[in-house]
Amino acid sequence: MAGTDGNDYLVGTYSNDYITGKLGNDTLVGSVGNDTMDGGAGIDYAYFSVDRSKVNIINVSRDSSLGFTLTDPLFNVTNLQNIEHVLLNGKNYDVDDLIYGHDAIHRFFNKKTGVHFYTASIDEATTLKEAKDSDLRYEGVSFQASESETGTANVYRFLNTSTGTHFYTSSDVEKEAVQKLSTFSYEGVAYKAFNNSSPGTSPLYRLFNTATGAHFYTASEAEMSTVSKTTATYRYEGVAYWIYATS
Ligand SMILES: [Ca+2]
Ligand SMILES: [Ca+2]
């Protein structure tokens, strides 16, 4: 069963289906049976009339772009590919967050500016991955932010309009200082993180590139150490805030 290159609503049969949405933003409904649903390009939704607590999500590779399986209480196994959202009894879950357990932060490398970009939005990540002639190379889920646990702080996102690079901070003091700079445009709350060490969290290290004026963030102590040792233009600034490491 195949959709069009526009936005489609496709419902499977009671046997095993292969449903592909092709281009556009599609909603795919598997019904009973062991189905394969491929959303294709665009922002796609897979619908199941089951609660989150009743389904099992299996993603061995921990890479949503390689697909994952969802098992429901009736033991139907659905293989999902290129799906960005799963609707479980009407509640919308980002696929990357289901796979990782927390708010997955995607990392891109801009080949032109040499600066990294981070986003918590699977829609933004998918759109950037699918953009043609993009300078951005996808590097995967870098770390996980918090959903809404108590004790979390907002991480604010700014765009440097002269360089096209982004800056992230959880400090209200720093936010106010950056907002006074004419080159920075405030883009809103990027995600949530902890300003202090909290059970299960890891530090996110922040480095400043004196050549580009941009910041680099990593949860990997090895990467932080390598970058600061091998690249003379990087200056280690300390822990930005606390997040969940990917593994
Ligand atoms: Ca379509
Ligand atoms: Ca898709």
C-alpha cells in the first residue's frame, strides 16, 4: 500500500501490510497484523490505539533512522522506518525520545563554518537531514536533555546573525547579557537541563572556539579532552549544565 507524494492518511488491513507514505507528511495506521510502515521523507506519524505503557519499543542500534519495532499487547510486531512521531491512544511521542528514554538532542556539523548545531526537535532534525545541498552533516544523538523533571532549568537558544551559528545557555544571567548584544537573536527555549549534578546525569562540557567565536558542547570527556589538546583555538570553559549521556 503506497501513498502519494502529498500528505496521506493510510490505513492497513487485518493482514500483514507494507505501508509507505512516500513524500509529504503522512499518518499511517497499521491495524492488526505484523506491518511494516515506512513514512518516507517528511514528518510522519504512526498511529496505534494502545497506551504507551502497553507497548514495547525495540531499537537495537539506537538510531531511529535505521528503524525500530513496536510490539503491542496482542503481539503484533510493527516495523517502523522514517517515522518521526508515534501516536499512542492519541498522545504524541517523538520517536527519538521513545528510543532514548529522555529528550534526544541531535547534533549536526556545519562543514562551511566548522561549528556544531544542536536540536531537540526531531522535526527540525529531519528537515535539516533531508535538505538538499546542505552544509550540515548529521552526527547522531549527542546527548539527552530532561523532559520535565523537577529541578530543571531552561536552556536558551540564540542565533548569531553575523555568523549563522547558535549559542546555548541555561544561565539567566548569561541570557540577559547575550540579549543585549545586537548580533544575537533569541530563538526560545531549546530544551531543559540541570544546573547542578542530579542522579543519573553527566556534565556537558563547553568549549569556546576563539577562531570562530562559537561554542562547542560535548558530553564526552574524551572528546572534550581531545579537542582542547589538539585544536589550539579551543578553550575549555567548564561545565555548561548537566544532561543524560547517550550511553
Ligand atoms: Ca505521502
Ligand atoms: Ca519521515
